[in-house]
Amino acid sequence: MEGVDDGGIETVLDSKDMQQQSKAFDKLTDRVEDRQLDSTRVQEAMASIAASAEADWKATRLREKELASVKISTADVDIIANELELDSKVAERTLREHKGDAVAAIRHLLR
């Protein structure tokens, strides 16, 4: 088998392999560059989170105002707290959440 150069075949294969690896590496680095953060998108996301947190806070404040305006009987609070062996704050909160209806509050607490 004179005249056959096996080294040439390997060189061609190595060259093709190197080209494929080079293309794959270029694609990989292109993707990393595409993933860089855009500062305006980050700022918009942060503003959205802040707005959502503020809306939650306002809703909580409004709910607390509504509960504070509910008229309840201190006798009902004492009865619920004593009979169910609860803290009076828990009994009062539950009574306010049920618009002063002691029976509904007790049913809720017994669930």
C-alpha cells in the first residue's frame, strides 16, 4: 500500500471536527451575549413589584379599617375567649371578621 497517506485523512477529519467545534462555540457565546440583562426591563420589573407590594399594603390597611369599624360586644368577646380558651385578641378579631355575629364566630372557631 504504497502512496497512501493516512496522515492526510486524519488531518481532514481533524479539520472538520475543529470547524464544527468552532461553530458550536460561536453559537454558545452568542447565546450568552443575548442573555445580558436590559436595565430598563429590570427597572420595569422592580417597579411592578413595588406597585404590587404597595397595593397589597393598601388593601390590608383598608381591611383593617373595615374590621375596626365593626361594632362588637365586649361581653361576646369575653364569652368566646373564656369558653373556647382563646386569647381575647383572637376572639375579638374573629368576632369582627364575622361582623359581630357571635354564633358565626364560634362556628368558625370550632371548625
